[in-house]
Amino acid sequence: MITFSERQLKIPRLMRPVYLVTGGQSKFDRAIPEKRTEELCIDAFTMAAELINLSPAELKRYIHSCYYGHFADHFGDQLLGEAVIHDRLGLDPLGNVGIKTGGATGGSTLWEAVKTVASGYSDCALAMGWERMDEVPTDEGNFLISCAADKDWESALGQIYTGYYAVMAQRYWQIFGKAEESFRRTLAEISVKHHGYARMNPFAQAPLKISVQDVLNSPVVAYPLRALDCCLMSVGAACAIICDEKTALELSKSSPHKPLRIWVAAGSHTLRPADRRRMEIPLLPNETKDQYRDLGRRFKGADRYPGFTGFLAARMAALYAYGMAGISDPKKELNLLELHDAFTISDVQTYEDIGIRPYGEGRDYVESGDCYHTNPHTGRPGKLPSNISGGLIGCMHAVGATGIMQVFEIATQIWHRWAEIHGDDRRWKEFNREKPSDWTDLQVKGAKRGMAISHAGVGSHVTATILMDPDHLLIAN
């Protein structure tokens, strides 16, 4: 049984306040043969500079160290790809390092950039992530991604991640009840929601106006997951500029938006799901021990934690992040989420792991309409909207860029620049995408705080990133 010492459960503390000043991203697609990887990174960096009314050359003069995330050298057929990008961005001879934590690579890249600024090593750091997944066919790409599983115990079974999540989906509904057909429809609603939001996003790869039935009729990949339940294989880049307070204010002199406070925390768990050792459920600040005292009686098979229905690493990352940022009730104190919806089932699982719903009740968050920009049942704003970008299912999963994209999308909401950035006709034209005639402004009104979850594999690495408007902090630090 796993137990923790007080030192291990200590809430991390940043030595000084850290800010996200700006960010940017490229177009995302299954293939972008007309552009090299470094050009996509330059696109993201150029956008970051333009959003604060600087030239790329002016912005570069502030950067002191660089953190680069890309998941698989195999995709771009280039070892030490971070050195290539660093060179092409014109940032030699500054220090740089590559980050690899599977699907959580983008979030981990931000984690390292935030820590270097918090420590005082750098006053301004670049976090840049990308993936080049169009140089291999889809089946080979899935095999390469599956190599992030334990190759001694799992890869030899020929698994791909859809297979792992299909088993989790089956286990989830066996334990937490309701008919299979009902559960499948709830998962399909997530896909409809995320592909639908992607329609309003010019960066997004898979904008689709689809129905629940369309999802249910799409080809089975690994039952019960169908093609439209699954995330995308993508090409693209995203970046963020992370600074201390003095540098953030200096960079923002000509910016139309203010720098945002940022906290990043991380958790991990074994690569081998069958080796998950039993432990007590770590309680988040909005939970009580009594809440889970009879969990095993209410849901047969739920008495063992962690089981195969959730992600301990996500819970640990959220536990640390809430403590760092002063979150006592995420449902009330956050205004929006970007979750790592690699598959529709992981959306449901993560609502529970981060305390939006208790364990066993995650699907209710979808069915209630609370996770929508506009609640489909009431027509009123959703209580805590999620994945307005379209997420990994509708927007992209260019792995090294994904966690950074999620955080950037939250930033555009807190800056109240979502419509400006996503509704710009010039951007739609530049990306050769047709802006829908029913394009809708998905700005979350009054957005002040948000959180992004960046997740690897079946939960081997997870980061939780919280952004806040500095005028609406919950703790004075």
C-alpha cells in the first residue's frame, strides 16, 4: 500500500511570482507539407510577439533560457530536434534543454520554464512545443506512440493507447453503473461538443458539425471507442513566454492585455496499469473523507484506489496546483478548463480526478450541461466550460505543443481576446479555412481563472497549470 510522508505532500512554493506574458500557435493539421517544423515554430513565436505589439527580434532580446518539448524523435526523423529549432529561432548561444514526458510533454515544458523563472535562474524563458506527425502513416504513428508504454510488459501485446482507454471505458461503466447504451451516448456528446467548438477555431484541425448518431456510427477502433471518440494525430507548434514580474511589466508596456499569474504542478504514476498499488484517495480541498467512506458499497469494485477508472497523477497534480494557487473549490473559483481529452472517456475520468465531480459521478458533469459554453438544457452559460478550443479531439494533438496550446487558449479567454484572435477573418484566410457562416463568439464572460491538464499515456505523467488575472488572485503571493 502506498503511503506518503508529510514532506512528499507539502504544497510546492514558487520563490517569486511568475507570469505568462504572451503566447502563440501555428495552424494545426494532419499534414502541413508546405512548411518545415522550424517554420511552424517561427509562426508560433511571431504570433506571441505580435500579440504584445513587438517584433520577434525585440521579443528575443528578453529571453534568457529556452525549454523545448517534442514527444518523438521518430516523427521528424531528427534526434536533438530542440537544438535545430533553437538555432532556427536565432537563440544560440542561450542555454536550452529538450523535454519529453509523453502526452504531457507540453505541460512539462511549461513546468520547467516556470520553475527556472521562479528560482531566479532566468527572468524570461521561452517554452516551445511541437510535433511532426505527418511523415509517418497513421498505423506507424500509433505504434511509435505506444512505445511510451512499458515495452517489456505492454508493447509486446501489440497495444495502442485506444486499446488501453477502451478497457478503462468498459471498466468504468461496469463499476459506476448505468446501461451501456446510455454511457455510450454520453461519450458521444463529448465528441459532438468538442468537434463543434473546433468549428469556431481557425487553428483547429477537425471542425465538424456532427450528431451523437454520427459518433455512434463511426468505425470502431477499440470497443467501445469509435473513430470520433479519439484524439487527432497532428502537426503544429505552440509557445509561451514566461517571466518574473519586473520583466513581465516591461514586456507588456505596449500590450493590450496584462500578464497572467501562472502556477504549474506535476504528478506521475506507473507506466504499467496492472501494477497500481493500493492507497487511500488523496483528498482535494473541496472533498471530505466521509464523501468516499462508502464508495465501495455504492459502487461495487470502487473500494480499491487507484483502480483502472481514474488517474492518480492527475489528482496529485491538481492537489499541488490548488494549494499553490489558493483554490479551495475548483467548481466555484475556476471559470474554464482545458482537459486532456485524448479519448472521450478520459474527459469523464478527469472531471473526477480534479474534483469537479466526486469519483463515480463524472459523467453527470457532461449530462448536466455544466461543461458547455452554453448549457444546452437551459440556454444559460455553463458553470465551468471545458475544451472550448475543441481539445485534442477537435483542435489537435501535436503532442509536444498540446499542453502549451491548452494554456494559451485559456489565456486568450482571461485576456478577453478570444473573439479577436479566433474570429479574425485574415487568420481564417491565411490558414485556407472557411469561416462558418454561423461563427459564434465563445468568449467565457468574466473569465478570470482557468486550469489546463496535460496528460501522458494512461496517466504516467500529468501537469496541472493554473492561470489567473493578477487582479483576481485568491492568495496574496
